[in-house]
Amino acid sequence: MLNIGIIGGGICGFSCAVKIKEHYRDKAKVTVISDQFTPNTTGDISAGLWGPIYCGDTSERDIVRWSKGMHDFLHELWLTDKAGEAGVCLVPCIRATTDLNGLKPYWDDVVFGFSKFTQQEVDRLNKEQNKDYKEACRFVTFTSEPMKLLPYLTKRFESSGGIVTQRKVSSLAELVKDSQFDVIINCTGLGAKEFVPDDSMHAIRGQVIRVAAPWVYCVLLDDSDDGNYIIPNVDTVVLGGTHQVNDYNTTPDAGDRKLILNGCRQLMPGIVCGREIREMVGLRPGRSSVRLEIEPTANGKLVIHNYGHGGSGVTLAWGCAVDVLDLLVNNTKSKL
Ligand SMILES: Cc1cc2nc3c(=O)[nH]c(=O)nc-3n(C[C@H](O)[C@H](O)[C@H](O)COP(=O)(O)OP(=O)(O)OC[C@H]3O[C@@H](n4cnc5c(N)ncnc54)[C@H](O)[C@@H]3O)c2cc1C
Ligand SMILES: *[C@@H]1O[C@H](CO)[C@@H](O)[C@H](O)[C@H]1NC(C)=O
Ligand SMILES: *[C@@H]1O[C@H](CO)[C@@H](O)[C@H](O)[C@H]1NC(C)=O
Ligand SMILES: *[C@@H]1O[C@H](CO)[C@@H](O)[C@H](O)[C@H]1NC(C)=O
């Protein structure tokens, strides 16, 4: 029987955990070890909107494959009676940008009903929002807020026999040497920086404000560099947001707060009437590119790295988990 340890109980760790446990069933023992769990992971701060963003130089080909994996997974889930519990919503989105050629929707085939705005429609949007957008597009896609999706995945993992343990792992070397795991899957997010240095790991700080605004049913995203966004979830609406590279400050900043509120008000004046629920800051696990690869250890074990998903960890989680399972199956055939 394979003994698999997954380090990191965020959205990437639990996607791998469910994917792997449901594949092997009782042919593998699967344990998730993490020092934080929902509601205290990075994903819990995010609105979980599907959409690739801030993933460094990760190839468009990989991003499309991985993000389509998540889109398909959410589509399937959305069609079940678990959709509400898992926080999966199908929502209309508008993305616009003030940058010339700023929209690069290489993922347009993944979402539903993608189309670009005509010049006339861009003009109208500019008038509504008092902006200077150069282009805009519309489509329908999913949100899957990790604050609901993570408890759902955790339950699904445990009910198929998966084990969840809360502790901090001090080093990979310790695990490789002392644990019974044949395979260790590294889903530590920004935590990967702390172990023996991975120089390209860095925080991309994001501050958001959650409000109650139950009349909001569509996503508005200003994709310009300093742009704001409004993303409805099941019970609350997320107003964003910042993306400050190499900023590790997890305390909400008053200046950022002003930018978020004023910017979102410009996108949707009525949003000021929403009751504020919570202000939050999260550190996205930035990297030059997503790291998804297998590494054999000196004592014959396997390590699979799956971290550095930047601003798209939710978007890429399931597609990456599919590849992690593939790597695992391809490299452990002789052991089964
Ligand atoms: C404001 C904001 C908005 C966002 N919006 C979106 C969005 O709309 N759509 C989207 O796709 N993405 C979004 N993201 C990005 C997304 O949240 C992240 O990419 C994703 O959560 C990363 O998941 P992860 O599982 O890799 O890492 P994490 O969620 O950080 O999980 C890592 C886990 O590993 C554990 N860990 C780390 N080191 C150790 C150790 N040594 N021992 C034990 N455990 C350890 C941690 O405790 C943690 O539980 C947003 C992020 C922010 C901050
Ligand atoms: C989340 O963090 C809070 C505050 O530190 C803590 O009280 C709570 O137990 C944590 N939850 C989990 C599931 O670890
Ligand atoms: C995760 O990857 C980082 C970067 O390579 C490495 O330093 C760390 O030891 C790994 N951790 C685990 C638990 O595999
Ligand atoms: C696993 O093996 C199959 C068949 O050889 C191959 O098509 C696939 O690309 C491999 N997957 C990975 C992630 O290595």
C-alpha cells in the first residue's frame, strides 16, 4: 500500500488530497499535514473567481489545461446537490482595461459565452463608470469561495478515508528521513520559501473588504494595473484589491482601504450601501512560474512539488491535482 503525505492544507493541498484518495481508495493511505486549515489559509481570503492572474511566466498552454481542469470540476459540482454547500456559483463577468491591448483572453474557450465589447459598448461602459477603458469583454464563469469549498473538500477527503493532521513540518529533510511516507507532495504555498530557500517565491499582497450586498449578482473587474474588482460570493461580496509584490504586511492598510472603497464605488456606486463584514489581507504565493514537478530523493522516496500558484491558486487547483496524480501513477507503477 502506498503511503502518501501531502504537506499544506490549502486549496492546492486538498484538491490533490481528494483527487489522489478517490483514485487509489484503499490502495493508498493519504495524510494531509498542515499548520493552518480553513478558515486560516490564503484561499480563505480570496473570492475564488475563476481566472488566471499573476502566475508569472507559467506557459499559457499549462494555464489553459490546468484552469480548464478546475472549470470542468466546478461545472460538474455545480450540477450536483452539493453546489450550494461547496459555494460554487455561476456568474456573469465583465473584465475591462484602460491599457491598450491589456486584455489577453487566451482562456476564452474555457469560459462560457465569451465575447468582446464593441466600441459602442466600451463607450457606454466608460460613461457609466467615468473611466477610459480601451477594451472589455463579457463571459460567464464560476466562483468557488474557498471558505466553503475547503470545508466541502475536507469532508469529502475524510469520508473516503483520508487523514488530516495539524502540525508544522520544519523541513523536507526531516520528513524524507523520519516519516513512513513513500511519496511527499509539497503544497505549502508561500511556506515553500521558508524551507531551504526557493529564491523565486515571494508574496503578492492582497487586501480586500467583504461586504453584505445581496443585490450584486455580477463580477466587475478592472484589469488595469491599479484596477478594482467586485466579486459576489454566496453570502458576501468581495471588494478588491491590491497586488503588492514583496509586501509581507498582513495588517489592513488605511490607504489601501481608501483605494478599494473609492475604486469600487466608481465601478458600482450602490456598493457603499453594503454593510461591511470584514477587512482582510492575504499573501499570494508568487513565483516566476508554477512549480509542478517530481523529484526522487536519495533514499528512494518521491517528492512532488505543487506550489507557487500566485493569484490563481483556486483557478488552477484541480487541473494541477490531475497532473500530480498523473505523475504519481506514472512513477509508482512498480510499487503497486
Ligand atoms: C486577496 C486575494 C484574492 C485572491 N483571489 C483569487 C481568485 O479570485 N481566484 C484565484 O484563483 N485565486 C485567488 N487568489 C490566490 C489564491 O488564494 C492562492 O493562489 C491560493 O490560495 C494558494 O493556495 P495554496 O494551497 O497553494 O496555498 P495556501 O492556501 O497558502 O496553503 C498552504 C498551506 O500550507 C501550510 N504550510 C505551509 N508551510 C507549512 C509547513 N512547513 N508545515 C505544515 N504546513 C505548512 C499552510 O499552513 C497552509 O495551510 C487570491 C489571493 C488573495 C490574497
Ligand atoms: C484559525 O485561527 C484562529 C485564530 O488564530 C484560531 O483560533 C483557530 O483555531 C484557527 N482555526 C483552525 C481550523 O486552525
Ligand atoms: C517544498 O519545496 C521547497 C522548495 O523546493 C523546499 O525547500 C521544501 O523543502 C519543500 N517542502 C516539502 C514539505 O516538501
Ligand atoms: C503519464 O504517462 C502517460 C502515458 O505514458 C503520459 O501520456 C502522460 O503525459 C504522463 N503524465 C505525466 C504528468 O507525466
